[in-house]
Amino acid sequence: MYLSDVPREINRLQNQVDRMWPKERRNLVGLGLKDGMSVLEFASGPGFFTERLATLVPNGSITCVEPEPALVKHATEYLKGRVGCRYEILQTTGEAMELKDNSFDFVVARIVYQFLRDPALVTQKLARYLKPGGTLIITDYDAEIPPITEPPQPEARAILAKAMSVGAQMGANLLVGRRLWNFLKNAGLTELDLDAVVFHSGTEGVRSCLPQIDPTRLEPLVKAGALTEAEMKTLRSSVDSLVTSKDAFYFRVVLMASGRKPLA
Ligand SMILES: C[S@@+](CC[C@H](N)C(=O)[O-])C[C@H]1O[C@@H](n2cnc3c(N)ncnc32)[C@H](O)[C@@H]1O
């Protein structure tokens, strides 16, 4: 199950899109996304990224694929009246989706590859759905580039590494970032690139990143016996000391891999 606390996760995803969009927008436009195009947004979640994408294709279309019923419901309600372009939301998984080959100018897959059981197969499908000359962009993390803080917090980092290893045992591939290039290459895409966006606390300060660093979302791991109450307490006090530190800074590197379907 991807979601344990739906409102909290929706808030975290909104904060992530709000903070990353200006740089993601720059990369999408740089890779050729422009008005009139047909876009497939794979794993569209609660719809915040869809809303931003729609500003780039007011005369185009967006097809959203999202399996989680609570997120489909949120996106359906949220996007009403907020989006000018044509759009539809299909409730299905990457493994089960069946779309028409050669039908999209752009495919965007944002922070979903870490959850896929068979990411290579899904990439083959996404590549098939692209028109010749179309572009696939996959955005995700690699846990060996962990969040960085000033001041450094080695104790919290060790506990977060433990939490991540539990996530890995539950099937999440938290080291997926390093594999994105080869997924694209093996799906036959060319003109490959690997870039990064830095999510950071910047002028707004660390409090503006709280939805990302608040450890409350790890509470299910305490209930499951994978983290102790004492470790949660350490995580909470490390966030408190971070937000009250005079020189506090937080950043996280998010990878963006892209490739193009060769012209037939
Ligand atoms: C971290 S959220 C990102 C949502 C959205 N892309 C965004 O950036 O705001 C991960 C998304 O992947 C979706 N997801 C998880 N497993 C999936 C699968 N097998 N196929 C398609 N989507 C999946 C989840 O339902 C969720 O919407």
C-alpha cells in the first residue's frame, strides 16, 4: 500500500510540486514541451503537477494514469475549473494500462519509478505510446544521494537510512535513480540525458520544507516494529533543532532522465 495517511501525503506532494515546478518547467520546455502537444502523465497522483503541466499546453491535451482511488478522486475534484486544456484521468496501474501506440508527444513519469514492480517493462510500454520523435522524462530519487542539512544531522541520517532499508524490504526501489538511464536506453530511446533539480529551503527557509522532513509519515514503521519510539523522538528533535538553527538549510537532489523515440 503506497498511502497510509492520505491528507498528509497530498499536502507533501503539493509542497513538492510548488517548490520544484519552476525548475522542472525550465527542463520540460528545454526538452521541447510546447503548446498543442499531447502529454501522458504517468502516475499523476493528486493532480498538482497536472495543473502545472496544463499551463504549458493550453491548446493540447493531458492523459493522466493513476491507480490510487483516493488520489484519482482528489485530482478529479481539484482539477475541475483549474485546467484549460483537454484532459482525462484513467484509473489503472502502469502494469495494467493499455494505451494506443504512437500517440503522445511527451510522457512524464514523476516520482513513481521507485514503486514499480517491473520498471523496465513499464518503460517499454511508455516508449511504445510515444510518437516517433516524442520525449519520455522520468523524475526520481536515488537514496544514496540523501537529503543534506546544515547543520549536519548524522543521528537522524542513520535512522532515516534504517527506515529506507525497511522501505526497500517492502518493495520500494530507493536506488532507482541510477537505473533510469538504462531503462530508457533498453527501451530503444536515444538522445538520452540525465539532469537534476535541487529542491531546497532557499529564501523561504527550512520551515517551507516541513512537509518533506516531518517524520510523522514514518509512524507506521513504529507500529510495524521497524523503528523504535526512541528513534522517532530523535527524528522529531532533529527537525526541531534544524528549524530553529540560525543557519539552517535543507536540500535534496532529484534526478530527471530523458530520452527521445527515434523517428521511424
Ligand atoms: C510520490 S507519488 C507522485 C505523484 C505525482 N506524480 C506527483 O509527482 O505529485 C507516487 C505516485 O505513484 C503512483 N503509483 C504507485 N505505484 C504505481 C504503479 N504500479 N503504476 C502507476 N502508478 C503508481 C501512486 O499512486 C502515486 O500517485
